[in-house]
Amino acid sequence: SAKVPYSMEKYWSDGYRQDCSGFVSMAWNLGTNEWTGSLAAYGTRIARADLQPGDILLFHNPADPAKGSHVTIFGGWANSARTQYVAYEQARPQTRKQSTPLAYWNNSDRYVAYRYKGVTGGSPGSGSSTAFPGAKQFGPGASNKYVTRLGQMLVQRGGKRFYAVGPGPVWGTADKRATQAFQQAQGWKGKEADGLPGPHTWRLLTSGGGRDIPAAGTGGSPNTAVAFPGRGYFKPGQSNSHVDRLGKQLVKKGYGKHYVSGPSP
């Protein structure tokens, strides 16, 4: 896992702040950067004896939040007496995992255990089908079920015109353009609309929130600019609809003399 340097001002590549609350906001896929004074609203208070991996131990000092306020993620018991647990936390100098006295090294009696309200049953994570799978699942070279799901959700939100075929598991230009169109529909700009899904983009898509991708503008019909599917579709030995479409377009442009038969996929 990434050894993220601690900072209360800086943000990691996934958009989450590099402090203890930002770490929990990321782990719970909140889509926003919360703080120790607001995290409790996203959880249900539980007894320490009922702690399960994914729950949190939270101490918020309302008198002076800068003095002692902290939150850790419970990773399981570290001894049979249940006096030590594995804590995941964003602390100085960087993210760490270590055996920790219950509930913490200091202010122990002031920590409160919470379970994320999004957990629907069973162990934490059993209801996490909407959780952001991570930035590494998307972008050039990615091929997995999350790319397929992303494309399917984008199609449902108005992005069908970007896909000549698919969506499918191989990341392509269609996925990037459709993602960017959805991001821009939210009014985002710059790095927030780079065509790569982050936690906020994923949360809006999985929850049905945000604005849909608008129809193609008056400057052209949805079919005037079909997204390039990627070089992989045109390598020797490939047979697919993209090859067939390319051949037909080349014939229309006057290059039919190069075909003995076809074109065909």
C-alpha cells in the first residue's frame, strides 16, 4: 500500500486529504473530505466488543479539535485478550499499520466505536459493491470488470454515443471521453475532468447522483465523431466491427482498389 505522507493541507492523487479523517473518508468511500467533527454522522455507534474490520475508533475534542482529535480504522484484534488491535491510520510521518492499545495510546477512554451506515449486513464490506475500486483499475492498459461496469453506467447516463461497440473490459478512448463528458456535465474542470474516474465520479455513477451527460450539441450529431476504440482492435489477426467499419470508410474515401474482396471484419 502507498506510504502517504501526513498532511492536513495536501491531497493525494485520489482527491482525499492526507490526514486521519481524509484516510477514513477514502476508506469509507465518502466522496468528500470529512473531519473528526463530522465522521460520526456517517456511522452508527457500536460497542467496542462488537468491533469488526472496517469499523473506526473516533475521538473528537470539541473544545479544541487540534488537541488530541484522531480516528483510526479497526483492522482486527491483535491478541486474544482483546486489549490490542491492528490499527490502520494516517499519522505522522506517513500511513501506518500497527498493533495499538485499545482504543489508543492516549485519550483512550474518549474514543467511540462506529460502523459505517453503508454496511448492509454481514462483515464490513459486504455491502460495498458501490465502493470505488481504486484509480489503478482505470486508464491505459487496464482490462477488468470495473472498466466494463464504468462503461455500462456511463451509457445509462447518456454516454452511449461514445461507444461504437461495448462497453467492455479493455480501457479505451471511448471510456475516457464518456467519463470526461460526465465529469464536465457536473461543471468540473481541469484535473477534476481528466476522463479518469475518481471516488467522486464513481460515487455519483453508482448512486445515480449528479447530472446526466447532455445530448450532442447542435454543432454535430452523435455520430459525427465516434471515439477511437484503441490500437489493439487493428492489430494483425484481429476480427471485429471496428475493422469492418474502417474498411468501409476507406472504400468511401476512394481506397477500394486495395481490396480484392470485402471489406470485412
